[in-house]
Amino acid sequence: MNQQADVAIVGGGIVGLALADAWLARNPQDRVIVFDKEPALALHASGRNSGVMHAGFYYAPDSLKAQLTRSGNTMLREFCAERGVPVLKSGKVVVAQSDDEIPILHTLYERGIANGCTLEIIDEDRLRELEPLAVTHSKALWSPLTAVASPAGVTEALGERVRDRGGDIRLESAVTSAGPGWIEVNGTERVSVGHMINAAGLYADRVAKWFGVGLDYRMLPFKGLYWYGNWPKGRLQRQVYPVPDPRNPFLGVHLTVTVDGLAKIGPTAIPAFSREDYGKLRDIVPKETWQILGLYPKLMTSKDHNFAGLLRTEFPKYIRSHLIKQAQGMVPSVEPKDFTVRGKPGVRAQMFHVPTRKLEMDFVVEPGEKSTHVLNAVSPAWTSSLAVGEYVVNRIHTDGLNESVKG
């Protein structure tokens, strides 16, 4: 063994860094190393998401997402204040576009209240006061504690705090193999570890399988596209979201105000054909493509999801005008000529549970020998990251995750 670490964390995204941060806060004497294959932080989902700090009203009250998003929102705000990271306290409105969506809107409200969120059902007059550009059908949902920050800025600031606390972040260090008590880096370097925490995002299922963990899960990635507008800063004041389809774990195309006041439209939930399918031919890995396509028949026959409908509605969103038309139902003043700057695509590390033929709706944390595996760390994982880190570290210390934890 060339090196030793008390804790090795695989993946330097926002969740991996939050795990390191939480471990060092509790065990400042330990040697903690974060390994990431990229040359810089925030090159994948942690730097490519909307940056919205979700309030936590979308999620079933008995879920980990509900438990950790509300507290994560508070913790992330406090972290940004501590480290001087700008936050825009924009709030969010969820608008309805038909009578059929009003009951779902009320369900979101009831969930949010159960989760401890601050929410209000508002009418069209109140919506015009809050966001003059938005329209709704009869009622809307107002979330004043939703905010936004730079996703890359927050991730980089958290990396700084991990280093300040004595953590070691190793970039360009791909974990190529692992087992109980050891990991292999870049195919050559072997590191002895007391405990490994898997926060590998799009590759979390592969790392877990080295330990015989998460065998019922397969990665089924989805691509998110954004378009930036040329509107003056501050023209759009609030985050404007649609009522989501409760059958799928996506929130739908929305209008986001960035931390510097710009407007953007997105994201999509287009099925991706490789784990890092960012739109270039070199991103496609044929073996991954065949594995992903092999899951589609199972998802097509799922009684819990309308995957055929998702395919019909999502693939046309590659066409900019079609995507922007979706946004016009919420903000009629949106015009294709105003949204012409393509944002960086992101890929959602969505897990598919093969036995039940369901897209996993919640965070999943599972134990392994001398290891812990954070699976399905998808939205709102960026918002929830500090709470996820604290939760996982506390579980390791209290009972070693002797039983599988799944929200």
C-alpha cells in the first residue's frame, strides 16, 4: 500500500465534498481524501444544474428527500453567508395550466406543510404582484424560501472549506477499482482506507457493485438542456415552475432566474445514451448505450411511469422553438428570438430499480463492507448536500449502516 486514509470518498461533486466536510467537522483528526477523475471541481452535475435552492415541498413526507431538503436549504444558505457566496432570494411560483393540475397543486401544498415548508396558495392577482410576467389557471403556489446561487461557485467554496478543515482533494485521480479496505487510483496507485464512501454520481452503481451493493439498480441517465435569454437583469423576478407530472421524478421545463439576474429556460429530461452524453459524438460509449437501451423495454411496461409519453414529449425539446413554447404557457412574453444562448447540458444520474421497473424517486444510501454507498443523488441533492453529508456521517457513526437505508 502506497498511502493510507481513514476515509476515502469517491467523487468530488457537491455530495462527495459535503460528506468530507461533515466527516471532518466531526472527526478533525482523521485523514480524509476525496478522489475525483476530473482536472477541476464542478465539471458535471454539481456545476451544471439550475443552482436553485429548493424548499422541499415536492417530496413525500416519509422520504429522505423531504427530511433532508428542508434542512439542507437552511444549511446551504448559512454556508453561503459564511463563505461569502452570493445568494438571490428570489422565491418560486408554481403555476397551473388547466383544471386538472389544481388538485396536484394542492397536494404539493399539503406535502410542503407536512415537510415544514413555508408555502401559500395564491390567486391570479397575488401572482401578478409577485411575478408580473407569469400567468396561471386560477391558482398558484408561492414558495418564498426558494433561492438561487451559482452551482459551480457553491461547489468550489465547499471544496475550499474541506481543504481548510484538513481534507485532501485529489483531482485527476480516477478510482479504477476498490474493495473492503483499499482502493486503486488511476490503475496503478493503491491506497489503504478505513472506510470508503461512494459518491460517484453517474458511476455510483459501478462502484457499489465492486462491493456487491446496489445490485438491483441500473443507471438510466437523462439529459438536461438550457437556453439563456437576453432579457435585462431583473426582468424576471421569480423562479417560475409548472405543476410536475407526479408519475415521473422530474419537475418539468421552467424559467430560472440566475444569481446575477439573468433568465434561462430548461431543463429537459431527454433520455441520454451514455453517462456523460453532453452532446458530442465522443461522449457516446457504445457499451453504455446498449446497456441503457436494454432497460427501455422494462421501463416501457412499468405501471408507475408513462415512459412512452415521456419519449414523445422530451425528444422534440431538442428543437429550441419547441422548448421555448413550453415556457410560453407560464410566461407568455417569452420569445424564441430572446433565448438563443445554449447553456451547458447536464446529465441526471437517475437510478432505475430493475425488480419493480421504477425510476427511483428518493435518495438511496446502502451499506457495504467497510463502505457506504450514496445512490440516486439526484435533484434536489445540490440543495440537500450538506444535510445529506451530515445524515450519512451520523449514520456511519451511530450504527455503521448495518441495515440498508432507503427513503
